Amino acid sequence: MFLAYIPDGSLVEIKQLVELVDPFIHSVEGCFHAGEELQDPQLFLKRELRFPSGEKLPQCWLDPGYGRSAQPGP
């Protein structure tokens, strides 16, 4: 899956989608997709990534507490 790196708009290829959708993991391994040579993998903070269309990543991918306040208490 390709995402955009917010600071400069570069495309980043994310290999492990399981890490991307896990809200308890704050960074994911990916490679910049630039030029013809394969770039070395590095860690990217999920809060610095967006979809190439400009949309933010879903909050449930970023916040481990997402949805807890919507559930009725005991």
C-alpha cells in the first residue's frame, strides 16, 4: 500500500498492513518510492502519513482508545 509522507508529499510503500491498522503500533516500516532504485526501509510515524488523496488515516488505526467513550458503562 502506498501512503503520502506529510512533511514532503513523497510516496511511501508500506509492506506490513497489519502494523498500519494496529492502533497500538505508532510507527510502521516503509520505503520511499522515488527514483528507479529500491530505497532502504525505515520507520515512519503513522501520524506523519496520509492517503495519497490527502485524506487522513482512520482514527481507529491511530488511537488505541477509539470507540471506548461511545460504549455504555457497566
